[in-house]
Amino acid sequence: MTILRSDNEPNFLKIASWETPATKYPLSKRGRVRLKRKPYRRGFYNMEGVRGYDYFTVKKPIPITSLIVDGETWMVDDPLHWYGMQDLAKAARGRVLVAGLGLGLVIHGLEENEAVTAIDVVEIDEDVIDLITPLIKMKKTRIINDDFWRYLYETEETYDTFILDIWVYDETGTTKAGYSMLSALGSVSTRFPSAKIYIWGIRDPKWNPAVTKAPCYIETERRIAELLEAEA
């Protein structure tokens, strides 16, 4: 694993205004799934080392679109997720398999990447597919309604790049990310040993090229306190 050094000076990304393709999605609903839009208000929000930033700052409210499934937020188009997904898309090559559709953020980037020849997205939830796919330009993209694990072991297709965003939760809602990510990494690398594997949520550029800096949370929290005190 590559260890990113965290410099002592935290980096803040200033967001003055905000718009992604999802900003223009109509606030519609399909079955158990709906789109919601609410503002991120003035404050500091995690960037997790994406593009070298620890946090992004908002001076005035910005619109954030969320994918809601059974009342729970599955995905948002905030700066962390939008920029992160675009950087994963830029790193992809050849035939790409994406695990999970979400808001389709990564598809926008993959469609524009000339080094990507085909995009398969495996999504198990039909309501998500019915709601999101009409909202995305898909010239190279095929949506496959299936369980990712079953498709992984049964498909006869070949892939050059995998983009995985698989999180597992226990009955208390606690993330068991290590288990899910290691399972995905092991399964994909065994089945497709020559493929590049990118995993959202891992703070290691080998697996997540969106991350270019180890977040320095302790120093960041101190700086935030200082900034808030200065503005008071």
C-alpha cells in the first residue's frame, strides 16, 4: 500500500458556486427511489484527500442532489463525490465495468474519456435503473440489471478497468468497509488478474487515483477552529 504523507498545512477547496449534471435532474421518483435536492450551508465539509484537499468550504448555500433509496441517502453530487468520480473516470482505460449506478456521476466522465471504449454498469435495483438511466447520455454505456457478485463470476465478458463503490453495513448501520473492499479486490483480481481496479473510499492512490494527499484531520480541525474564531 502506498502511504501518502500528510503535510502539516491542511488544504481547503473554496466553493463559490456549484453545479453538476445531476443539478439538472428533475426531482422525480420511481418506486422506492427518489431524487432530493437540498443545500449545503455555510461551513466545512470533508474532501478526504481528493485532489489534494482535506476539506471544502462553502460561504453561501450550494445545491446538492441526493439519491434516496428506502429513505436512506445512497449517493450525493457534492464536491467530494463529483470530483472523485471524475478522477476515477479519467484514470479508466478500455472496457470498463462499474459496480453500482448511483446518480451516474462516474458515467458522465467515462463517456467523455476517449481512452474508454465500452462501459458496463451492474446495478441490482430496478428502481434506480428506471429513475437514473433516462437522465444520462449513454453512447458507450450498457446497464446490466444483476447482482454484482453473480455477474462477476458468470460473465464471459472481458474488462480492462473496474470501478468499485461497494459498502457493507451491519445491523447498527456501521460500515464494514474493510471487509467489503477486500472482498471486492480479491474477487476481481482473481477473476480478472490483468485488469486495473479502482476502489472509491480507499485513501491510497494505487486503488483510488482521486486521492493525492493524506488528510491531516487533527491539524485541519485546529485550523477550522481558528478560522471560525476569526470570523466570529
